[in-house]
Amino acid sequence: AAMASPAASPDSSSHEALSSVNSAPACSPASDSENLSPDELELLAKLEEQNRLLEADSKSMRSMNGSRRNSGSSLVSSSSASSNLSHLEEDTWILWGRIVNEWDEWRKKKEKLLKELIRKGIPHHFRAIVWQLLCSATDMPVKNQYSELLKMSSPCEKLIRRDIARTYPEHEFFKGQDSLGQEVLFNVMKAYSLVDREVGYCQGSAFIVGLLLMQMPEEEAFCVFVRLMQEYRLRELFKPSMAELGLCIYQFEYMLQEQLPELNIHFRSQSFLTSMYASSWFLTLFLTTFPLPVATRVFDIFMYEYFQKVIPHQFDSCPDKLILKAYQVKYNPKKMKRLEKEYAAIKNKEMEEQIEIKRLRTENRLLKQRIETLEK
């Protein structure tokens, strides 16, 4: 399908995402997979085997050429694993082709298996269509407005132009003012600023759109972004008040205190505020934090399931280690909900106090006026 082929050819780091296609840590499947049929369990085992072969393959490639493979290279190398790998890769392509064609059935009846497969990584060439399917962006009326929106002018245009040069500056697709990447990124950001005038344009959001444009044409990227903003609470994050960001920081601070108390005490002693390092995590969904192959895998999971610059090198070539580590973090949704209510109560109290201060100031001013009048 045309939608399944990327609009732009990603750079070598993005292409390296292919080396983690449908990979999973060599461990037993997560508890979610306990109720799977023998066929489905066999399939997961196959994918885990593929990960093992891919790792062996990429290690042998690195020892042969001493560097990352370039974007034109094939997955199949001269390593002894290559023939087995190509069979498993073929199985993966057949499987994802089936998933895309029978999407509604998979979403309703095979949800647990789909979750497992997405955690193992969506194959690069299927990402465009799968991301669109995951957020129901394949048939949106707003797509028909896109070309008209581009003819209009937006008050955010100068701001968007200024920021675009800072978005993925190392990526071939976005290099240079006249690059296709910068042009289509400007178009999508401008179109969104016109359909959502309250949010307009907010820094950070261009990284999300940029990642979408590495996978799909601009109209499709625009639809997915609209859906993400509307359905995934991203809009709340990017509103001028940024109230949702405050909530995310508040919840994250609780997790830090609970799970890394010593680090939390150290940060506090140094007056190192959570917002100083974690704001960009939430505003760009970790796209400015991780290398692209890792960030793209995190985005796969974000799309289905709703973490400064220095990343331990062990995660660079194996996103699975990071994802496995992330799922080991104890996360309690009920506690998060309670923290949300707590945060809302704090904010309401702050607002009430502000109103009371304003009222007292007004009262004070009126009293002063009366005193002055009486004195006269």
C-alpha cells in the first residue's frame, strides 16, 4: 500500500531501527501474554529468536566495518545468521501484512497479542499505516481541509519558521532552509495552528510532527497529529497554561520520591528542579532525549498504550533493553489518579487564594479612597 512506504528516507540512525524490527528482550513474554494460544506463543518465541539473530547480525556487521551501517545497506549480511534471519523477517512481514488487512478483528479479538507485538517494535515499513490505524486517522474529514489551510496565513508563521531550523538539525531530511523536510514540517505546523487557534503553535510539538513526517506524507502526518492532540491529551500539554505539564511533573516527582529516594534527596539538596530536566521529556515525548531508533520504539508504545541528553550507551543499539527496563518500573494507575486529584485541589486552592488576594486588594483600595475623601 502506498501509505505503508515512508515519505522520506530516514537517516542511518533511523534506518538502524530496522535492526530492532519486532525484537524483544530474550526473556519470557510479559504477563499479558499468559492467555495466548499455542500458535500465538510460538509466534512470540519466533520474534524473540529474531531479536537474538538480529543482535548477532549487527554485532558481526559492526566488527566487520567498525561503524554503523549506512542507510542503503541490507539487513542481510554475510553473517551465518542471515539466512535464518531472512526467513523470520519474511514471517514478520506476512504477519504485519495480515494485521493491517484484518485490523478491526486484531484490535477487538487479539488485543493482547497486538500489544506484545507493538512492544517488540512495528516493522519500519509498516509504521506509517499502523500509526494511522492505531489513532484512527485513516479517514478524517480534516484531511480535505489541508490544502485550503496551506493557502491561509497564520499568526504563528514567524515563530514556526524560527523553530524549524532547530528541529532534528542533524537529520538529513531536515538539513538546510530549502530542504523538503523543513518545508513539509512548516506546512503541517501552520495548518495545525489554524485549526486549533487556542493552542496555535507550541515549542516541542515540531519534534513529534517531524517524526511523523519521517514515516508518512504531510497530509497523513497532519491527520495523525490532530488525532494525537485531541485524543491523547497532548492538547492539554501544549495549551498556553501548560497545566497538564505541571500535573505530569507532579506525578513524576512522586514516582522519583518513591522509587529513587536517594536521588530525589540529592536533587533537592542541589535545588535541581524536576521541571529543569523533565519538561522536554513530556513536551517532545522523549524525541529530544533518545537516539531515533529508541525514540521511535517508545513512540510505537505511546501510540498504543499511553521517560537529559546523556543516555547510557547500552541503550543506543538495543532499544529492547530500555523498554524492558521501563516496564520494570512500578507504576500504579490508581495512585496516579489520586495524585491528579491532589494536584487539581492544590491548583484550585491557589486560584481561590489569588481571588481572595485580589478581593482584599480591591477592598483596601476602596477603603483608602474613602479615607482620602473623608480627610478632604
